[in-house]
Amino acid sequence: MRLNLTVDARAEGVAAKGWLRAHKWWFLRRFTQITALGVFMAGPLAGLWLVRGNFASSEILGVLPLSDPFIALQSLAAGMVPASVALLGAGLIALFYVMVGGRAYCGWICPVNIVTDTAQWLREKLVITRDRKLDRRTRLWVLAGALLASLLSGTIAWEFVNPVSLLQRGLIFGLGAGWTVIAAVFLLDLLVTRRGWCGHLCPVGAFYGLVGKASIARVAAARRGDCTNCGACFQICTEPHVITPALKGTGSTLILSGDCLNCGSCIDACPVDVFEMAMRGRSATPR
């Protein structure tokens, strides 16, 4: 049984392309995640107010409003009509993720992804094999539950326990009760189930997965005829079920599932460069 799946998945890519090329997209993702978090923290910690607000609602340089569309939905469910500027910000964010891939938020922006990836790395280092299977559709039920809770309570219910907001506040203001939620997410992925939070429970990921069904930017198995069946892409992918139709099917080579994070991990891991970033309407047939 292969226990160090992430290391094993990258091994052939590293051997074929070198360490840097086999980690190209990983480095880009970590850079954007840390930069996004750093921009939000620069104001309260260093007085550099490039962005005011948080991941839920912010304003760039005092001009461009941005709002989480999931927050806007909860506001509407709670009976509160968001201000026009908030609706504009939610529309801009939704449009952006329709273009780049809904769950690109999870892989490229969300700071909790670093927490869960760290839990996965430690899980493999400690050879923890316990993996309680959860239905990935559970996150859709949590999404519906968050909207129902907003409806019944008249509040933006998810923000009380949102790990992203709690992590940001914890890093700025220090330890608090919010760290209990972050620790619970970490321990869930470490001790209970592989990729449990992002893959099965997070309602924000579920929401952006729905948005991502229409996204323009996609990963494509453009050279699937070159596939050696090494399995590296399936081992490294956090949502491996999205790969099969594009890699093993006879139709489009585009990964069209909204569950795809557009993270590029499969591109990094593949030793024969089967995968590439593409656009809907292009790279639709194998080369």
C-alpha cells in the first residue's frame, strides 16, 4: 500500500522534469494565497491600507468594492437587502470566478487550504491510514443548512463559524476561540478523513463549485494519448474523480466538473505533460 501519496505522485514528475518544474503550479498557488492574506493583514499590522476589509467584504484602494457572493445570498436569505455597492462587489467576484473556475478560490486564494494541505502532508509523514469516507455531496447539504440558518436567524449565519474569517482575525488579533475551529479543521483532515474539510464539508467550496460549472478556464488532458497510466494525477488531485472523463473518455479533453480546483497539481505531477491550462471551446479534442 502506498502511503506517501503526494510524494509518490510527484516523484515521476520530478524525475522527468526536475524539482522546480514539478512544483511550478504549487509555488504559484502558495504565492497567491500568502499574498492575498498578506494584503489583508498589511493594513491593521503595518498601516499599509491597500485593501480594507476581509475575505467576506473588502474595498481595494478605496475604489473597487468586492463582496463574497455567498455572503450576499445569506443576506438575502436573512431578509436583508445588501447595499448596491455590496451587490456590485458580489457580482464582480462571481464574474471573476466564472472566468477562472469557481473552486479556484479554494486552491488559489483561501488560506484554510494551506491548513488542510499541511494536515495532509503531516498525515502522510505520520503514516495515518484512518480514512472515514464521507460523501462529497455533504458540503451541498451544509451549504443549504447555512442558508436555512440565515433564513431562520436573520443573520449571516456562516460567518459565525467561517474558518477563513476566523483565521484572518486570529492572525491579526491573536489567539481566541476562533482557533478552536481552525484546530478542528486541521484535526479532521489529519486524524479522521483525507481531505475531509475542503473535499466534503466546506459550504463555500460547494458554492464556488456550482459557480465553476460554467467557468471558462479549465485544465485539459490535451495529450491524453501520451498517458502512461502511472496514476500520478489521480494520487495528487484533491478531487480525483474529476479527471477520468477528460483523461479516459472519448469526448472533450477539458475537465468540466465544478469540483476541479484548477490548481494545476496534475500538470506538475504528470511526467509526460498530458495536462495543460486551457479555455472552454479550445483544446476540446485530443492532440
